[in-house]
Amino acid sequence: MIKNTMAARYKSLIAICILTFNLFFGQHKFLSQPVFNEDDLRKTNSQIEKNAPAEILYNSVRYSFLSDNTIEKEYYSKIKIYDKKNAEQWLNIEIPLFFEDRLDKYDVKIYNLANNKVEKISIDKKEQLKENFTKGLKIYKLAVPNILDGSIIEYSYKVVTSNAANLNYFLEYDIPVVYQEYNLEYPDERLIYHFNNTGNIITPKYTVSSTEDRLGALYNIFRFGYENMKPFQKEKYVKDIDRYRGKIRPELKKYKGNYFIYSDVKDWNEVALRLDYNDDFGGFLKGDVSDILPDKIKGSSNSVEKANKIFSFVKENYKWNRKDAILTSQSLRQLLKTKSGNSAEINLFLIMLLRSVGIEANPLLISTVDNGILNIVSPSLGNLNIVLASVKINGQVYFYDATSFSSKANILPQRDWNDFGILIEKNKGTSFSYSNSDLSKKEQVIKASLDVENSLVKGNFVQTDNGMYAIESYDEFDINKDKYKQSFTTGYNADIKEVESKLLENGDFESRMQFSGSSLMDIVGSKVIINPVLFLNKKNESFDQIDERKYQIDFISAFEKEKKIELEIPQNYKISSLPKEKKISTDDKEISYEYKVETSGNKVIVTSKVNIASQNYPKEYYPFFKQIWKVISDSENQVITLEKNNN
């Protein structure tokens, strides 16, 4: 009798708690799209950030699992435009789709005030969207028409997918957010998710965590609501700004489908074991490549030399299809036939060839910079997206990435330097940190002459990139040669022609061109005033942040950048004044700069060189960079004064 009474009291207490919970959260409604309010259209500025060019009035995302194992992703956004000129990215709608996604429907509405009356434009036909493809994604794009200062853009779309892994959602943007919400609904029997949020930790104002019965299945319901969020502060020289943005990130720990069952791993050793048994990883690595390498490569006696030759062989004969992957999507036979593959196929093939000649080589799994930082304390295959090759010779470790033609041992593309990796050795997975210890160089050389009579400066310009800079420049060139060459004509204040770019035998990447400019010097009476740095004084390389620095300073590579300008002075002119030389460095020699001026006959030679000794720095270094970059700017804005001879 006592037990029954206690049970009754316990049930009553639970009922009271549920009632209290429902009363408290009943005051806030999720998934309740706001009706159109003319007051929003008449707003002239954000109440959260007065000078914001736009703000998100309402954002809602809902991920709902259906009984057929598909997932509906429903998105709704309402954006207010205050300053069209400074809100360019918000005037375009992008809908990214993976290969397993299907765009079910979409709707766009634009609201404007005209003659004090509301005008509404509707767009809902799929053919109005423009398709683009990039890195395995199909992206539907729409440049929203008829946008004015004061406009409101309201759009919604639904995506149906079978991908249960990609349910992430960013909470912070470069404009304020009045209200936004995240909704996740999934059956308890089939799935388990754990929230592993990254970036700035943001506490929701409204939260629901409950279960409900849907047609006999118990569903887990998670809802988070956020109000009055300030813009996210972007900073220059950050490896990946998205790693710092607040984000909701549910990690899939268990999945029970019609055809397979997935449960998350306990540690990286279990990751290695699963990959070893996987036909698209361990099975691929077991393929026979004994008859592929030429005898002249097999015969090399030096192991490092042999490894580098095999690396070159793969790069020269097999091309990356620009798809990131840790699993292969075709067989070894197909790869040998197509000569093209994803990152897993290219670099696992490299590992197989290295192993075939007795070199110790193993897969190195990483998350690229744009994929987000790898959380090594939370083992998951879903956080990894690319395979590299790790080679050990006489105790020395070398990293290779054959997806980039101009890369070398330990000189990798910028995307690969993302702090952490997982080394796979049969059934053993080891996490470790790694960083770029090599120096990258950029040398820009100008040889110019002055045509005072026609107010013209003309000459030759050569840019040579070394190390990681050479990789990045070559990859841009390889993707789109015309676009790369145009970057010189649009990026500098000069008329640049005849751009010729090529990869040199030593791995450097060189671009040569002709230039002329009619605005590079001033003629005042008998005097000529000219900045000898000419068009190389790029203003976008600056440390001009006013707000306190929040994040570490990332260059990804230590570097040396040198500008050398040789200016030929006309014979009927003499030098009246020269720029002052400058030399400065920090006490620890981590940052140094030199501005040097020399004369030789009728030539003035100016050298501007900055050296940065490490690939990243704590945020506390920002004042030092700010100081030295101010010295660089001041030095490179000095002028030479020439005076006409009276003889």
C-alpha cells in the first residue's frame, strides 16, 4: 500500500513537471512563419546593429525524418535590405545539393514600397534558377531581381535527401539576426545523434527537448530558438573563419536503415579497423600494382629519390577529378583505365605503388581547411574528407598529396594544412598534430623606363612563386588559365598585356608580362614625381583592424615577399630626391622588414622585403604586425623626384 502511494505521488510529480515545462515553453511557438508586416518594410535601420547593410528578420530550418528513411530539409528566410550596395552577398540565393539530394520546391518573394504602396514579386519556377557545379555539389543560384534599399526578401525551399549525416547549421552571419531557430526530428529506434557544437558557444533563448509519438514510432524532438544576435566579426589572416562561427552540429552516433546498420566508433583504432575491412579502402589497397611502375623507377637505389619519382609518376599520369573523399568510388582497374580519380583513389594508389617497392607508406586522413577543423577527441568518419600519403624513410616522415601537380614532399596545398590528422596503419589509428615548417616565397621584379613626353611608364613584370605559393598559383592556373591571367590585368593599376605563366623545372611558378601606365607618375613643370613601387603597393595586404583581435593570426606558411623595382631614369633628367631607407624587426626576429634604395648609373633600384618566420602567431602579436605593416605602407608610398637638366 505504501509503494502504491509513493508511485502515485511520483506520477503526479512527473505530471506537474511536464505541465510546468509545457506552460513555460508554450509561450514560444516554433515553426510559426511570420505573416507579412508592413512595419518591417518601413524600417530604416537595424535595432541590433545600426549601420548593418541588412539583417535577418527570421530564419528557420527543420530536419524531419520520414518513414521511408528519407529526410526533409525545410528552409525559410526573411531578410531586410537596408543598404543594397554593401549587402551584395544577401542579394543572391544559393541552394547547394549533394548528389543524393533533390530540390522538392522553392518560393521567393520580394517586397518593395512604391508610392507608399506595397509591391510583391513572386518567383517559383525552377527554370529561373541557374545551375552551377563545384566540388561534387550542384548549386542552384538566383540573383534576386528588383532589390532596392528597404526591400524584404522572403524565400523558402525544401530538399529531400537520404543523407543523414549533414545536418549542420550556422548560427552567426556578418549581419544581425532578429530571430532564428533550428529543428531536428528523428525516430528514436533508428537513430541517435549527439550535439557537438563548434565555434562560439551560443546559448539558445528557447529550447525544447522532448519525445512524441508519430504513427506508433517514438520521435526525438529538438528545437532551439535564438534572438537578437549581433553580426559575427570577420578577421583577415584567419585560416578558416567558419571554425570560429557558432554552429549547431549534430553527430550521427547510430543509424539503422533498411539495408545497413551504422554505429559510431569508440576510438580511432576502430576507425582504422573498419576502413581495413571496407572494400573501398582496405580492399582497394590490396590491389595488385606490381607491373605498373617503369623499371627505371624501381631501380633507384636511394629510397627518398625513389619515393619522389613514384610521386612524380602518379602526378604526371593520373589526374584528380577535384572530388574530396576518404573512400574510393571506382575499382583499381577503372582508375588505371580512366587515369582520373577522387582524392582517395589518387593517394591510395600512390601508397600502393610506394609499398610495392618496399617503402613504408600509410594513409593519412585529414579534414581540409574548408571542411572544418578535425575534433580528434570525438572519433568519426564523418569529420574526414581527404586522404594523403604518409611515408617513413630512415625515421624521417614525409607527407605527399598527388592531387596537386606542383606539390612536393612536405610542401602541400594550403587546404591540407589543417592542424590535425589520423594516421592509419592496418588496424591502428593514431591522431597527431602537424604544421607547415617550410618557407614560401613570392618575388616580384619590375624593370621599367619613363617616357616623360607621353607621361608613360612601361616595362616588364615578372612574378615568381615558391613553395606553397607556387602550389596555389599553379592550381589556380590549372583550373582556369584565362581567369588566372586576368587576375593580373584586374588586380593591378596598370595596363598589363602578354601574360605568360608556366611551372619551372625546380617547382617554382612564374608569370611574365608587359605593362604600361599613364597614371603612375606626375609631371609638375620641370619635375617628375613617381612612386618607384609603381602598381605593386597593394592596399589589401594590411593590418587595419580597429576592434580587438579575437583569433590567432594564420599565414599557413612562413614567408618571404620581395619586390624589386629597377627604374631607368631618362638621360635629360637628374635625381632631385630619393626615398629614405628603412629597416625594422621585432626583438625575437619573427617579423622583419627592409626598404632599400640604390643607384647605379642612370638606374634607381628599390627593394621592399618582408620576412615572417612562422606559419601562425597568437592574437597578441597583432599590434606588432600592425606596426610593421604601417612602416611598410609608409615606406612604399615614398616618391622619387626627378628634375630636368637645364643643359
